[in-house]
Amino acid sequence: MSVQEQLATEVAVAEAILQINNVTRTYFMGDQEVNALRGVSLNIYKGEYVAIMGPSGSGKSTLMNTIGCLDVPTSGSYHLEGVAVNEMSEDQLAEIRNEKIGFVFQTFNLVPRVSVFQNVELPLIYKGVAKRKRKEIVEKAIASVGLEDRAGHKSNELSGGQRQRVAIARALVCEPSIILADEPTGNLDSKTGEEIMGLMNRLHEKGHTIILVTHEDEIAEHANRVIRLRDGLIESDTLTAG
């Protein structure tokens, strides 16, 4: 039985939160054609914790960008919660990114000279949430990552681990369908990295769907499923103990 069939059997009540079918992505660098993805198909189900791995040039970053609606396939289809993402306009993609996907980046991507509260609040401002409601949501998100006492601090006054916690809180405020984490411990020491992965584990236990892009086996071990890419194709797709 394939991983896809096993998941569909084991998670009978779950729906595929995203469906990628025969997706290709071709770039042109001068006269050179680069086939970053060469026919990738996969389903990811609500509540899964998935690690995507692969060597440099394997296509994992391109797949991450596709899942995150930062890039669109050259061919094939991508459905997120049943909606054909590959047929959307740029404005629609931006709306999906803000409302359906919570991004956590290796470099944190915070605004350095504004407060933790203001950084976490930004997606809600873009979404048009009323100020009073924003305050309630932001305070809850900041508390969920244990930074209540740092809400008024500027992000450039925080440690790397604290900055990543802010990034995770920001990813949570719009209650996204997916948390998409790109090398979330890449700029952290090993101890702080483990603390961040502990936080990611707790988010998964609360029901969040997490997709983690990493090149580190010890980070991927936190996931319940590991997808390995090579040369733009899925090399293996394995369920793990997590």
C-alpha cells in the first residue's frame, strides 16, 4: 500500500488540505532550461506534520514556493482546500498567502524597528480586521509562544530564538490552513533550535497542519511523514514515528 493510500485509509475523516497533481516548474536561465519540478504529485491531509527534504537542486525550495503560493506551476494543478490555486490572479494569490498560509522563515523576516506586537499584528491589518479584535488575537498569539513579557520590545532587541517565536506567532494570527516553515532552525544554535521544534510539536498536537522544509535529518525526525525529493521528482514518501 502506498503512503497516499495508507494516509487516506488511516485518516478516513480527514480531507486532503492540498492536492498537487503532476506539477512541473521550468525556469530559463539565459538560454538554459532548468526543470526544477518534473511531475510531482502528492496529497497532504489536515493535521499532518510533513517534512520535505532533498539536496541542493532537488526542487524542495520550488515545491515550497508552489505550496506557499509564491510561485505557480508551469503545468499540472494545485488545489488548496479544494480551490484551484494555479488558476488564480496575483491579487488572489496574495490573499491566499495572507489568510491560508502561515510562513515561518529561516531569516525571521520581521520588521526590525517596530514592536513584537506590531510585527504579529501586520497580517491582520492587511486582512482588514478591526483594531479591537486585532488586539485580542495578537495578545493570544504572543501568549501562545511565551512572549507576553516582550510584546512591547522591538524585534531587533530580541534573541534569535525569541525572533523565531515572534515569526511563529505572526504565522498563527490569521488561523491559517497550513504553517509552512522553511529551515526554521537554520539561524539558531542547537539548543534554541530544539526549543523552537518543541514549540512546533505543540502546535501540531493542537491540530495545526505543518509543512517543514529542511535539510537536517534531526529536524525532519519531528515530523510524522518525510518526503524526499531528488532531481525534481519525489524519491521517497515515508510515514515515520514522528
